[in-house]
Amino acid sequence: MDSPQEKKQTQKSSRHMVRLLKWGRNRFFTGVIIALPIVATFLTVSWIVQKIDQNVFRIVPTRLNPETYLGFAIPGLGIIISIVLLFLLGVVASNFIGKSLIKSGESLLARVPVVSPVYNSLKQIVQTVAAQKDRAFRDVCLIEYPKKDVWAIGFVTADLGGPPKDALGEDMLCVFVPTTPNPTSGFLLFLHKDSIRILDMTPEEGAKMIISGGMVSGPQDEALEAGTGKALKSNSPMPSLK
């Protein structure tokens, strides 16, 4: 039968073991919280670079592809080539000859039954976004949607114009309401400016709140306190096993 001194020593050893396991668990989850966004960012950027490289080198002749001579691919080379080509396109489009060629190409596309409406629609969207780049997605707002007393986050994209403005009147705004967790899809709503509440949030903070399902709802420092900050809160040294 164990003596009281031995029982006390056994209990003390058990407490030290529990503290050690808790310390190890906290450090493990701290590592996961720190590593997860880094790994996810690296994988996302790598995937985007690979996709761009693959599509660029499909139109580049084989004899001009460095991989043909080096025997290995150079990551990011497709992005560099894309930037150079877009720059050259901008230079060409800025002079008289380039503008004439572009107009001739657009006239040719206008005669193609299927291609013409697609091209004209995309061109109008791009030109509209470029014209309102100072306003588009700058304001984050709250709206009552899909019913009264139920609120959703939206982004003010532009002042309403065209036939919808003629039908609805002045002071109407276009508000894009994204879905969670995929903010690239959503709903376009036309609302009076008095019916929305502009939030003191940046578009990045609004997007983070939507993607996270509401778990990230404030500035960056608050997000760190809610996530990594909690995991790093315990800075006590490893418990002694004596």
C-alpha cells in the first residue's frame, strides 16, 4: 500500500504531466494558426502563377519558350511576358495607327453574330468600372435584406443610371450584396441612399467578414486578437518537471 508521501508525489507528477500536455497542445495550435494563412497564401499564389504561365506559353511559339532550351520552367515568366505585352498594347493603342487598328478590329467583331454581343457587353462593363474606379467598392454598407430587421453587408458600386434611374428616380445607388463564403457571387440591388447605412470599414475588412462568416468583424488588430492573439496569449515558460 502506497504511503501518503508516495500518493502526494504521484498526484504532483500527474499535475505536471497535465500541464505539460496543455502546454504542448497550445504551442501546436499556435503553430497551426500561424502556418495556415502562410501556406494557403503560398498555394494560392503558386496556382495563379502556374495558370498564367500555362495560358501564356500556349500562344508563345515553342522556339521562343525558354523551357525548350533550359529543360525546366521559370516560374512567373508568363506574368512578366503578360505585363510586357499589355504595356506594348497600351503604347500601340495610344497612337493614331493603333487607334485605327482597334477601331477596324471592333468593326470586324461587330459583324460576328455570337461574338459581337459578348464583346460589347464586356467592353461596356470594363469601361464603366474604369470610369468609376474611385467609387466602385469603396463604401461598405448595411441594408435590410432579405426582409425587415434582417441586415446584410453590401458594397456600393455606383450611382444608378440609365433606364433604371428613369424608372426609380434620383438618389438611387447600386449595391452589390455578396454571398458567404464566396464573395464573387451575389445580388445586385437598387436602393435609395437614405435606406442604407455606410459603415466605417474598408472593402478589405468587409470582404474578410463575409468570407469568414462573421468570425472576423473588425480591423486587423482585432482580428489578430480573436485569432492568433488568443493562441499566443500564454507566454509562460515550459513547466518544470521537478
